[in-house]
Amino acid sequence: MGRLQGKRVLVTGASSGIGRACALRFAAEGASVAAWARRGDRLRELVDELRAAAPEAEHVTGEVDVRQREPVFQAVEHLVAEWGVPHVLLNNAGLAAGLDPIQAGDPDDWDRMIDTNIKGLLNVTRALLPRMIEEGRGHVINIGSTAGHLAYPKGNVYGATKFAVRALTEGISLDLAGTPIRVSSVDPGMVETEFSSVRFHGDQERAAGVYKGFQPLTPDDVADIVAYVAGTPEHVNILDVVVYPTAQRNVYVIDRKS
């Protein structure tokens, strides 16, 4: 029996990409999954797959926008009352919007990134952490980015949000000293998801060019690592994992074949 068997895991941004892959991986490990996202139609499809992967577990969904603080707190209240306190919180919801120099950036894009990547993470974490502390167990895992380790041209505000996630991971961990609550971050390099399509506001041709000429990570690759981090023994805390595809060595150095 694996260490995730019978655990309850809350995954934000679960309707696609890394979040969806992680939700399915947790279910395959025998965990019960609470999948949160804004797109209800995709959540309904996902919950059927979760139940197929782990029919004995209790999977639930919630149409939750992590940017909205009061609805998040209400959703947590309902989740805890009906399902229980999660053993693991995966703060995955996040996005990039635009790729422009700061002097040409769209402030609406800035707000979307800051409100989702930073405030969304804070909203869910703030709502759940007191309950984890009261229960005397828990694990918060944040999906960061290699953009939180090294800035790149035109990635200004997105990178700033991911540097913030990195700082928050370390800061939250320090705040929880003296408790058994673990805090981790998994920081991927280039992963082929809807990420670039969202960044370029639906421009599929431009998005496809991001991954041209090399093999990027897949959401399943990241899910493997997240599951490993979540499944370590209770006395082990992996604070941060940085993972690149083999063709990528940092945010600038990528071996693209013609």
C-alpha cells in the first residue's frame, strides 16, 4: 500500500494541464481527490476519470475561482464539512498572460497573473492551513516555475509572480516551524500544456512555436514528481524541486533541432 492510499488531496486548477494530470495521478495512487477549477464542464469529465481510476475513493469537484477570497473561504468551509480536511493541498492554479516588455504590457494581464498566481495561492492556503494545523498534519505543495529562479526577457510580471511563489514557499515553511505541516514547491521548466495558448490569448500557431524543435516535459512528467514529493515519509520534506526537459538547461539554453 502506497503512502497516498486513503489520503485526501485538494488540487486547484484541476481542469487541464498539470493540475489534471496530478489529480489523476493522485487517484491512481489511491487518494481521494477534490478537484477545483473554473470550468465546470471539464470538471465533470475529470471526475468520471477519477472515479474510474480509484472507484473506492470519494472524489468531489468544485467550480471555484481562487482569485475570489470570500467564495474560496466558503468553498473550503463546505469542503471540510462534507469531505474532510485535505491531507495535501496542491496549489496549481496559475497562468501567464502576455509576453511584452514592461513598458508595453497590458495592466489587465498583470492583474490576471498577480490575482491568480499569488493571491489565489494565498487565498486557498490561508483558508486551509489553520485546519491542517488543528488536525496536526498536512502538506502544502505549490507549483512554481523555473521563471521563479531566473528572469527572462518579456517575462517580467509572470516571473515576478513565480519569484513570489518561491518566496512564499520558503516563508510559509518558516512560519510553520514547530508544526508537522510540510511545505514544498515543484518548479518545472517548459511543459507542453495550454500555458502558451493562454499566454498568447489563443494564438495557437504562436503557442506551438514555443515547443518547436525539442521534447518538452509533459503534464504527466510533472505529476510523477508531485506524487513523489507528496508520498515521502512524514519526517521528510522536499522544499523545492527544479525540473527541466533534457533539452533545456535553463530558461535561455534550449537545444532546438531544425
